[in-house]
Amino acid sequence: MTSENPGIVSAGSILQTQFMKEISQSNRYHGRFAPSPTGHLHVGSACTALVAWCAARQADGLFTLRIEDLDTPRTMPGMKESQMNDLRWLGLDWDAGPDIGGRHEPYLQSLRQKGYQSALDKLYHQKMLFPCRLSRRDLQTLASAPHGDVAVYPRSLRPTGLEPGWYEKAKINASIRLKVPSHRIQFFDQICGLQEEVVAATAGDYVLRRRDGVFSYQLAVVVDDLHMEITEVVRGQDLLSSTARQLLLIDLLGGTRPSYAHSPLVLNAKGEKLSKRDAPLSLAALREAGVSSQYLVGYLAWALGLLPDVRPLTPGELVKYFDWFRMKGIPSFVLPENLAEVLT
Ligand code: GLU
């Protein structure tokens, strides 16, 4: 048959090659770093970015930069450019991002609203949503069980019947919550090990779209990670408690679960998570103080347990020492107050 109709066979083999390419493309490791442009990058974000980048490069995978500028009131002008600058200074690069585009563009969450809306519509058609007019304060009073930063929304407050057309009307002055199923979510984290959570008990029926119309971080991250075919999510351990909520959504939307690694948290000398207040620990401040990015990479590699001592090296040189196993059991590490002096 091959010799009888070579034209058809070659078209078939082209299609097959394309298909094979797509399969190998979709099997390829795809990591990402997803900062919110709410301030300058500090050593904590740099550490997460470095870990995520090394994991992707060691796997010969793709690395995407996505800017999570969904929460417009908290977004600061000029920050995404400054963050990209800082990442480049550190020696990191990316295969897709807001500055270079890519197969899954746009890479700014503020431009990806349609995807979030269609995921919400899908969940509405699955009868998994309901409107809520309670404020955070109302909830804390009613439920009197704030859990960390999440006010648990108990099942007893979920409305029993919903009037037709509620979904359209909920665009005004109501948040939209997910009817959280009561089963246990399990996942394995490369650094933190096996995790289990019953989201109905830890968060309850959580918000997917806020009263002001902003889609929640949980929904946006899931929609983007699925759309961008992210195979492994690497981020700080402060977000470990969001993962079960995100897995619930991935399962409901029929997506493929990525694997997870929550990297050690970087703390200031007082033992607190780094924030905007720790301005001297921003990459911009360290750079201005004369710190070389290679010393910073070497310091982070040592603090993460990847190297036995602090020595200057590039992220590319760190790839061969990268090993999830070495980071196991390191929930966090504390930076000295005089980090800039230590590194110059
Ligand atoms: N945008 C989040 C942050 O900057 C990270 C989200 C994620 O990696 O899932 O904290």
C-alpha cells in the first residue's frame, strides 16, 4: 500500500510526526515562577525562583514567567519590569513570559480574565457554586473560627435553594463560593512529603470570585497552570496550605494534576517571613550595596542544603547540585541582618 499511494502515506506520516511532537511537548517538564507585582523582589522570592528554575533546567524542561497582577489594588506600577530585571540580574531566564510572549500568552493575569470566567461558568453548570453576601467580618462573627488567614465558611451557611438567575445577578455585590466536597485531598510534595487535607474543615466553601468582581488567586492559578500545561508547581511553603484547594478545583475542572514542591521559606532576623518592610533584603538593595548575584546564588544554595559552603556560582552551575532530597526537612532559614556585608 505504501508504494501504491505514497502521497497519502507521506501525509499520514507528517500527521504522525506532528502528533508525536505534540505528545513529547506535552510530556516535557514545564515549570513556572509566578510573582505578584506588589513590590520589589526580595531574597525570599529569589530563592523560590532559583529553586523553580533549577528544577526546570535540570529536567531539560521549559520555564515560564507569569505575572500575577490580578489583584489590581495591590499591584504597583513598574514592579513587573523591576522584578524581571532582578531575575535577569540573578542569572535566570525563561522560555515564555510577558516580555517575550510564548505559546500560552498572554502572561499577565490581568489579561486572562476570559479563561477564569469560563472556568467559573463550567463550575456553575456543574451546580458547584453559590452566591454569598457576607463580609469577612460577618463571617468571622458567625463562624467564629478563623483558621490562619482564612475565615472558614461552614457548610451550615450554604443556601439550600437558589433562585433562578442568581448567577447573572451575583455580578453585583456578591461573592461566588465553591460548594466544597467533604472528601480528603492527598498529594505528595517533593520537599514536604505526603500531605492530606479536608478542605471542607480547613477552609470551607471558599471564594472563587470576590464581591468586587476580582477572580480569586485559587481559581486564577489553577486555570493558568492547566492552560499553560505546567507539570510541576514550585513555590514557597507559605502557599502549601493553598494546594489542596487548588487540587479540588483541578479535579472538578477535569484537569491533570501537576506535581508540587514547596520550597523553604526565607525569614528575616526576627524570624518573620520577608515582606516589603525588609527593604534592605530586596534584590535591588543588595545589588546597590555591591553584592554579586553569584554570591547570593551561592549563599542560597548553601542555605538550602545544596552546597556544603558558600561559594560564588551561577544558577547554571548550580543545576548539577540541585536535589530535592537535600531540601527535605528544611521548612525555613533565617537571613542575617547584615546579609549585604556577609556577601561583599
Ligand atoms: N503570585 C503568588 C505570589 O507571588 C505565587 C503564586 C503561585 O506560585 O502559585 O506569592
